[in-house]
Amino acid sequence: MSAVAEAPITHSRVLKIAVPIVLANVTVPILGAVDTGVVGQMGEAAPIGAVGIGAVILSTVYWIFGFLRMGTTGLASQARGAGDIAETGALLMRGLLVAGLAGAIFILFQSALFWGAFALAPASAEVESLARDYLSIRIWGAPATIALYAVTGWLIAMERARGVFILQLWMNGLNILLDLWFVLGLGWGVEGVALATLIAEWCALALGLWLCRDAFGGNQWRDGARVFDPARLRRMLQVNGDIMVRSVLLTGSFTSFLFIGADLGDVQLAANQVLLQFLHITAFALDGFAFSAEALVGGAVGAKNRLRMRQAAYMASLWAVGSSVVLTVGFYVLGGVIIDVMTTSPEVREAARVFLIWAALAPLLSVASYMLDGVFIGATWTRDMRIAMIQSVGLYVVALVVLVPSFGNHGLWAALMVLNVTRAVTLALRYSRLEAQLAA
């Protein structure tokens, strides 16, 4: 058993993982705001739209490989807990190989990718032309961006969350500086924003690989027999496949929330968009503790220590519940002020206040789903996650059909809360089996 697996599960250990993740998350919206701001200085609407639609296209495509982050964390933390250092290096290598292959495919078939994207989301001729210029530059960062999922997952598994924060700060900080130089200084416009992001992505990967240098310290990362071991590859594919299905269903559910809200009128759609920012803040906060659960539970599962797994789940969840209470109280008390900052429209402000109670309750109603996701990812019980998500989405659809026609936007928000609560319940019902198997 490894020294890390023997270390006691303490509050400081939970926070050592959670706090850097929360701080890393905070840097993401700042970059988006700067991207929009520098392009906005050009004084035209088309460049703003081009950068916006281009970024959405790529983030959506790259997100398909987000399973590399969660799958790598679960599997590598278990290998660490079992003391199998060679396997931790091999797991990172497998993730990097998947990223390289996927990135190369995106680059080779970029024309078909862009054509399909604009067929689904058409824009004006000017915006589409500028967006194609943006995409044709940024697509060369595909291997780096996808590889960073694996790098981030590995760092979390090794309980090096401070490295994740440093990585995000470096990437987004460099991106912002290059944005200002290329666009405002050199006048390169949309191409400047794309080039800034491309350079930042590859520089971030270089730093990320350095932060993961322990994985390359021995020969395990180039041990072809281990890296390409059929049983381990099948396990990796099964875990990542389950996570991908689960994530697609979850994202589809949130997308349906937006689409159905659009049918309720422009004012309610705008109000929902404002209130969704509260959910993003919730995710930024709770993700940190969910990631703590992933790493610590994974280590305990790898060490086959049921008590330690229970301690990890309990301590990480304790902090998450406390944070959710603070968020709920904060949203309820300060929600009106936050709404007024986000929009100047009197109608949208009034509508957002009507539905604020749902955004305020969301942290409390969602915290269990976040934490159980973290526990099951750490344990790599991804098949159960997939099944639980299918069941939850089914009940969410029923809630939409029953509640929205009768209660409108209140029904829509209630259905979203049903989804989050059901996600927690369906996983909680499986938790005892998880512990029992670990004890067997």
C-alpha cells in the first residue's frame, strides 16, 4: 500500500484539493470576458459574434473528450492508492495518446467539422467568414486542449490540485496578455484572439507535462506492453464510455431547459439566462469538493480500504454541504443585487426576482448529486452512473411534461430540480453495494 493511501483523511487534505480547484474555476469566466472585451474594442458587432460562435463550436467539440479528465482521475487515483506507480504513468500516457489521435483527426477533417457546425448554427456571411478564420487557427490547438483533460485528471488523482490552479492561471493569464498585445497592440483582430488562445494552449500543455514529470520519471510511460495492455485498455474504454454517455445526457437535459425556456417568451428566457449564472457559480464552488471526493475515494478504493472511502466521502461532502448552505443564503439575500448588476432591463429584473427562489435553492438541492458523482467517479463505478443518469433523465422528461404546461417557468425550474435530486437518489440507492463490494 502506498504512503499516500496510508495518510489519514483530514479536513486539510480535502481543502488542499478543493480550494485550488475553486480558484482555477474562477479564472475561466475572466478569460471569456477579456476575449469579448478586446474584440469589442474594434467597434463592430461581427467580430464579437465570430469569436463567440467559434469558441462555442470548439468547446462543444472538445467537450466530447471531457471524459478523459474524470476517467483519468478515477483510474489513476486507484492505481496510486494501490501503490502501482507504474500504472499511474501508463494511464497518463494512454490519455495523451487518445488526445493526440483525436486532435489529429479534428485537424485533418476540419473542413467537414466547420461545414457541419455552420449547417447546424448558421450565421451571417460576415460572421461566418470571420469565424472560419478564427477556427482555422484554433483547430491546431486540438491535441493540446484535449491532452489537458488527461493532464488535469492525473494531477487531481495525485492530489496535486495546486498544480491545476497554476496550470489554469498560466494558460488563461498568458491568453489574456497575448489578447491585449495581438488585438489592441498589433490590431490583428479575430485572428489575434485565435492565435493568443492557440499559443496559450500549447504553452499550458508544456507546463502541464512538466507538472506531471513524475509520470515520466521511470520507463513505465514508454512500456508498450503495459500502455497497450488489452485488459487495461478495455477497462479505460469502458469507464470513459460510460462517463461520456452520462455527460451527454446531462448536457442534453440542460440544453432542453434552455430550449423550452425560449418557448416561454423572451423575458422569461432572459431571466433564466441571468439565473443560470447562479448555477454556474454553484458548480464552480461544489466542483472543488467533488474533485476531492474523486481523488480521495479513488485512493481508498485502490487500497481496498472501505473505512477510508467512507471517511473521504463524508469529509468532502461535509464541506460541500456547508458551502451549499452559504451559497443558498447568499443567493437569497443578495440575489436581487446580483440580478441588477447582470441586467438593466426592468422586465428581466422583475422576472428574474420571481424565479430567484429556484436558483437560491439549487445549491442545497444539487449538492448530493455533485458529491455522489465524485464518489462514483473515484470508485470508477461508471456503469452505475450511466444507468442512474438514464433513469434520472427519464423522470426529468416526465416532470417537464407534467409541470411545464401547468406551471410555466416555475414548472421548468421545478423539473430541473427534480433532475438533480433524482440523480442523487439513484446513486445513493447504489452506494451500499459499492461499500459492500469493497469489503468483499
